[in-house]
Amino acid sequence: MDKQKPLLEEITPYRWRLPRDYTPGMRVPGEIIASRKMIPHIISDNTPRQVANVATLPGIIGASLAMPDIHWGYGFPIGGVAAFDLDDGIISPGGVGYDINCGVSMLRSDLTLNEIRRDIPKLTDALFNQVPCGVGSEGRIKLTSKDFKRVLERGARWLVEQGMADAEDLEFMEERGAIEGGDAGRVSGRAHERGGKQLGTLGSGNHFLEIQVVEKIFDPAAADVFGLHQGQIVIMIHSGSRGLGHQVCDESLKVMLNAARRYGIELVDRQLACAPFKSPEGQDYFAMMKCAANYAWANRLAMIGLVRRAFSDYFRKSWQKLNLSVVWDVCHNIAKVEEFSILPDTPGMKPSTLSAGSPVKDGDGRTIDKKLCIHRKGATRACGPGHPSLPARYGDLGQPVIIPGDMGRASHVLVGTSGAADISFSSTCHGAGRVMSRKAAVKSTGRTDITQKLRQRGIYVRSRGKWTLNEEIPEAYKDIDEVVEAVEGAGISRKVARMKPLGTVKG
């Protein structure tokens, strides 16, 4: 790398290019979405190195992308997005992460802060007692081996079929709560064992269940479509595939490392272990990943049912009368096949992919509709208006994007834009992103009473783990408002509403 050149070249005030000569072997440039204020920390964290490493993988298209919540991850950076050609490209567990389909569900309600301000501590206690949380926590749903197989292949739909959830809930979940092609027969006995007792559980770490109030509306028209208004109580659930997803990832990484050698894939980092997408190893992982993703959707919908029960019992009203309905459910860690219109001169494209029958999209030049394997690791899909995956209610507006922050400041609802398809393969950030490791966070707190400190801010917290609150202090995360400013400034999503935490449950 030329030491006279800047590490990152500014494309726009919120988009930065990592040139292809940053490191040998890069097939495409890198691109990081961030504000100028955020760049020094991103560079000091050395995450551009991981962005560059991803750019060396076979079949990558366009650029190796990173969102403003980027931080160091396993192989791929957390906050990373990468698209791969199905014929020449790869699939990598490190590009999905250990917690497959870690994601967020958000519920609206007809309750307002003025009505229930004094109830927040008791409501939080009710949620803490209703929803199992913490390391190794077990759920109340008892699954036979046959039922467990159906959960892995049918996801959230299984809960609806069993009468545990409402069919309308599926309309407002990404992929309607299940991605086709999961094959439970490929999932190991150990993964079955770890996931069999955890359906309907929150877990630990950065997972949370939170009562929030809509503090500010940025886009009244969009907020109205999403059913949100200022002063309204909403509930956010952040969790994933629990031990099942971790086991699938762990086992697959070992297989993929051997596969990379077998197929002659040179890895600049062993953590980028991968296999050609269409190889037996690649398709095995893809099928198992889908099972874990389906489990995560079922897991969050099961917890939605528990949240509804807690509120219903507390207020002695049905959840329907409280209007505890799903705004949206998004996943953060996943690989999916999606179709995009690609220009012939897109980096990573080969002449052989430009067939004579390629469709003409506009007068500026020929583009092709191409299916790609999109890896989103700590990144959220952000489809714009008219996307075929959206329910009718949101079709003219775009996909809701749920962005959780830390437990002491705020979370956001955004909406996807048409421009995100060209800039980021319809992707945006997934949260605030850590700036401090868990160990460093615990060390920085000393003997501080985090519970009392948050209560002074008007936030009531309950936690199962001894050190969870210390690990998850607000200071361990980037400012969510700055992260959201960057994705809006880059044009990949637009602010709709800001929520303030009132009561938080942690594992």
C-alpha cells in the first residue's frame, strides 16, 4: 500500500472506499459506510483489514461492504455485507456468524407512557418471570423429535400451525418466518440436543427484551403506516438461534476449512473458511444454516407469545385488545439468495456472465438480473418501495428496519430505500456496534452499581447473569444516533422513529 495515499478514499460524506491495492489479492474494492467522525475509531480498530480480507474471496461481486456499526468479528467484520456469484462464488459460515439469524422483533401497542408510567417496574418483572433468559436457559415448549424437525424446516409457521401464534404475525416477518430449503436431516445430533430445549428463550449477552416509548417521530407518514406515534409503548425482542446456531456454525467451520484446501481456495485468514456455493459442502452448510434461521424465527415468535401473555395477565385484557401486534421482524446474521440488477462493469463480474438475452433496465446501458448469495453479518436487509417480499401494507413504503441501540440510550425504526439496492445490496446497519470488549467493559465499571445508574436515567433493568449488565454498559457501544445518521446520509435507509428504553430484561 502506498503510504502517501489515505487509507480510505471519501466517495461521499458517508461512503468511504478501501482501494484494491490495500492488500494483495483483493478482487474488488472495499466500501465502508460511516461519518467522518467515526472513521478514526474504525481505522484504530483495524476492521478495514477484515473488509479487505473478505474482498479476496472468490466470486465476490461489487465490493466488500461494511456498515457504520462495524467492529472486529470472526473472519468477516460484524457489520459486513458481501455478495457472491452462485457459479464462481463461495459461502462462508464466518460471513453469517455463530448466532445464525440473530434478529429483532418489534411489537406496537395501544398503551401510552402517560397511562402506564408507574407500571414499568412491575411490567418488567412480569416479563423477566415469563420469558426464560440467561446462559443455558430452557423453554417451556416441549418438542418431540418430530416437532423439532418441523420447527427446523417450517420455522415460525410451525407455531401458527400449533395455535401458538396468529397467522397474521407471519405477514410481518422477513421470509414470513421461514426460509425454504432447510433440511433437518443434515443437522447433527449435538445441534439437536442443544436446541431442543431452548425454543422460546432469550439467551444472554447482548440479547434483550425491552419496553420502550416512542420518543420522536421523524417521518409522520411512514410512522403512520407502521402504526407508530409519539408517546406510544412498544416492545423489542433481540435474540437468535441459541445453542443450535452456534453448534451449526462451529461444526461447519471445520468442514469448510478442509473444503477450502480441497477446492484450492487460498485464504488470507483461516477464519474465512468457505466452500464453493454449489459444492456439496456449501449446500450442506446452506441447508443447515436455513434450519438454524428457521429455529430463530420460531424462537422470537414464541417469545412474542410470552410477552403477550405477560401483558395480558398484568392488564387483564387480551393481547388483541391491547393491540400487541408485530411491526416487523428482521434477521441480522444470514446468507440468502437474492436477485439484483447488475451493470456489466460491476467489479467481480466476468464477461461470461453477460448473456445475449440480458434484460435492458434503462437507457443508460445494459444490466442483468442476477441471483447472488448475500452474506449479512451484523447487517439488516433494507428493501425499498415495491419490493416483492413486502406485505401489502408496506409495499409502497419499503421495509421497516429495526435498529436496537444500547440499554441506556435509544433504538430506532428506519425504512429501506430504493437506493440501497445499488449501494449496499439492500442492506443497512443492525445496531450500535461495540467499541469496547466485554472484558474491557467489566473492568471499566469497577464497583459501579449499573442497575442503580440506569434507574437514575429512568430505566428499570432485570438481569439473570452476574456480569451481564457490566458487559453491556451503554459506554461499550457506539452512539446509535451517529450510526443511524450515517446510514441515512449514505441513502440506504431513512429515519422514521426513535424509541427510549424504559424497562429492560437481560440474560
